[in-house]
Amino acid sequence: MNLDGLTLTVMTKQLANRLMGGQLQKVLQVDKTTMVFKINGPQGNENLVVTVGSSPACYLSRELTDLPKEPTSLCMFLRKHLEGARITSVEQYNGDRILAITADKLELTGEITANTIYVELMGKYSNCIFVQNGVILEALIHVTPLMNRERSIAPKLTYELPPHTERGQIPEYTEQEIAGMLTTFGQGSVGETIRALFNGFGPALMKEVCFEAGVTEKTPVAELTPEQVNDLAHVLHTVGNAIAEATSLYEYRKENGRSQYSPIMLTFPTAGELVTIHEDPSACVATEIAKSGAINTAGRNLERLLQQAVKKEELRHQKISDELADTELTDRYKLYGDLLMINAYLPVRYEKTVTVDNILADPVEPIEIPLQPELTIVDNAQHYYKLYTKLKNRAISGRYQLNQSGQRIDYLQSILYSLSLAKDKRAVQEIQTECEAAGLLKKSKKPIPYKSDKNALLRFNVDGGEIIVGRNNRENEYITHRYGKPNDLWFHTLQIQGSHVLFRPNQEPTMQQIEQVAKYAAFYSKARESSHVPVDFTYIKYIKKPPASPLGYVIYTNQQTLIVDPKDPTKLEAQKQDA
């Protein structure tokens, strides 16, 4: 979501209203390009999110989940300087895509230190820069002279605004002044002139201004009549005033399915369909950022790590399979050795091959056997026996390794599936703890103890009993081997990653009830978007856990299989509440 300067004006109003006078309590770093500032503001606790990655934005988020457990070195450094500071101003610089958040801190000496957080939302040049008394303390992204000849960003350098920020802010000028500026300083096309004179015009607002003024972006300013200049100035002044009063964001859906946002209503033909008006700009931005997956939270980082682990293990699995394919030669090497010993009397030396009758076959047929010329027939036979023994041992070891590799892939896939179900910080942390225990992650210095809580399990009351769903391997392990009773029914999709689903009936269940629970088990699996999903079910007493097997891994017997279509049990709950 790319915010232009005029749209950012709306965001700035909200930030100033919610943050002014608030105290900065904590600084968190989510990833390399994202910071979170926890602020106790006039309206309560606020979370200011600044991200300068693929989708640069600055917004407020009420709920924060999935944050890193341990602070980075940058985070610890900034806490020393910023925590406890009081926010005195939130300003947009000259209508451009630059926010300046001033936070004054009372030092122990009684002096007040002026800190300013500059948020520059300028596409690939976006950055978050921390300045103290005009000098850069730190920045999310360091910029060297080799990266940018015009402007370097690094600690101890004097902070300088980006180039070309001296342009005017449209609401500051009268209609007559705007007309005079267009006439005096107008060069090139209408679009080029407006962008050269005023900050903040993105593509959508530029099209809207040109459409209302009856000109095009590419129309040369020199060809405009005085009436057209006045009309353009009038539209610019009107738009500027409208944006100065705006507090909401309009969302339009274009023909290509993408959304675009504007602080004012758009009327040009290709603007798209008005979807909704967002009274809370931050909530709108937060939703778009979440959809894009631009912020690498702990969950996203974990997902990427698991995907890499799965890919690595799949390559290893394929390599083992290829090596096992070579073991198909085992029987042939044994045959070569036997035939050479049978024909050891043959006066063969310095030959590359020998042809003998394969008397071990029925019918007998000639067979050509490759030889090492420097060896006798007997020595060649011993060579083939050695190859036979080696491949035989490799086959035994390879099949074991292949089985272990397959189990590991299934286990990693099960963690990925669990991660897709994680909706809060606690759920992600449980999965992180599991990964640490499995050696997939480096153990945290501050481990989070995991304690299975039967009250925290996902439960549904249905006609005839209760359903319990495991949302990760630890919960699966708990409900299957500790919580479940011998005569509880256990459900799981056949050869498809999914949750362990437990059905505790009030009385002997009917087949209709079993089929219903099977549909829920299919929903809580990777096949939830499919149809005709095979689901196994059996009693808990028939489930075993092999020694040294990973979390959530079981073997079971006496199962039956049903083919069902997935069904969401939460909709059943909603229907009950409505009734």
C-alpha cells in the first residue's frame, strides 16, 4: 500500500490526535525494516507501527501478536534514549511523505533531550531515522555514499531532509496564488508542473484534479488558456481544502481487482467502484499490510524457516531414493560373482569381458560379464561379492534413512500446518518452543514454559457429545495421549496433514454423528478447501506412539475410513447462538 503525501495528511491527523502528550513506554523491533513503539496516549495504550520495507507505512495497531521474544541490539540502544520520553508533536513535513515525531525526555540531570523520529515513506528510499539534537543516533537502514551520493544516513551524521522537499503544500495557498504559480513557474506538462510546485500528489489524486479541471496530465502548460489555468487553480485549491478537512480514507476497487485509497471522493472514469469509507485510517492500513505479508513477524520468519527445512529434507529424501535405486544392482553383482566362481577354470586374463552360460537361469542363456583386465576371474568374482555386500548394507541403511526422512518431512509439514492455524501470540510461541526442542531453532535465552491447559483447547459442543481439536503438535499429543479416554473416538485425515480430533460421546454414537465429526476433522486439515476427503477414525485405545517419534506422530489400528466433504464447526456454533 503506497501512501502519497496528501493521503498521509489524513494519517498524520489521526496520529497527532492519538499520540500527542503520550509517553513512549517501549521500543520493539519486529524485523529488519519494522519498528513498534508502545505508547501510553491520551486515549489509552497505543502501538505505533513503522515499516519501511516492501509496503512502507506508519499506522496505529491496537492488537499486537507474534512479536519476537528477544530484543535486537538496535532495539536495546533505542530503549536507552527513547523510553520514558513524552511525545510533544506529530507533524508532516511540508505535505511530503515525511513524518516527524518529536519526543522530549527528562534526563536525571534535569535537562530535556529533544528526540525526533523521522519516518520517510518514499518507496525504495523509505527509512526510519532517530535523531537527537539534530544528530543521527541510529536508523533502520544505513545509507552509504556508494548507495546514495546526495545523502548519507549513519550514526553521528547531521540529519538532512531528503532532496526536493522544499516544494509547497497545496492547502497553504489561495486560489489566486496557485494560478500565479502555474502561470509563472509552469514548465512541461500539467502533471510535471503540479508535481514540481506542490508535494503530495499521487497518481489517483493527479488524475482526479486533471479530470475535474478538464485537462490531461500530458497537456503542456504553455497551451492552457487563462480560463483553463483558473479552472485548474480552482480545482487544486478545492482539493487542497478538502484534504485539509478529511479524516477518512475512501477505498476503490479497480478493474484489475486491486484497491486504491484516497482522502477524497474520486470521480474520474477509471477510479473504480467505491467499496467502503474507512473512518479509521490506521485500521485500513493495518489490514492492507497484513494482507500483503510485508512485515516479517515471528510467525512469518518461522514459516520461512520451516519451508526451507522442508525443501532441504525433500532434497535429502530424493538423494537417498536415488542411492537406493542403485542398490537394484545388488542381485546382479551376486550373480556375476557366482558365475565367475563356477567358471574359475577358464584361462581368461587381460580381457575386459567374458561370456559364460548362465546356468542359474531357466532356460540357460549366455551372459556377458564385465571384468577388470588386471584381475583373475577369481579376483573379479571377489570384487563383485564385495560390491554385493556393500550395496546390501547400504540398502538396509538407506531404507531406514528413507523412512526417517519421510517422518521428518511429515513432521515439518505438520508444524507448518499448525502455524497456519495460529491466530495469536501464545499459539506462535508454543510452536516456537516446539521448534526449539526439535533443534530447528536456536534455543531462546528466555524460554517460554509450555503447560497444556485443557481449558485452552478448541472445543465444540455437538448433539451427542463434545469435540476437541488440536491446533499444534503439542495439543495433538496432549489430547490423544493424556486427555483422551480409551473409548473416545479419534479422527484424522488419511495421509493428509491435519489436526487430531477427539470426539467424546455422551452415549454410543450413531454413524450419522461419526460422519459429522469426520467432516469437522476434514475441515481442520490441509484439505479443507477440497471435497471427498478420506478421514480415518478409531478408538483412542488403538492408538500408539512409537518410541523416539516426533510430537504428534502416532500409529493406529482397527480404523475405518469415511469419504466426506469438509464442514466448518464454527458455523454450527454461530447457528446455535442465532437460534
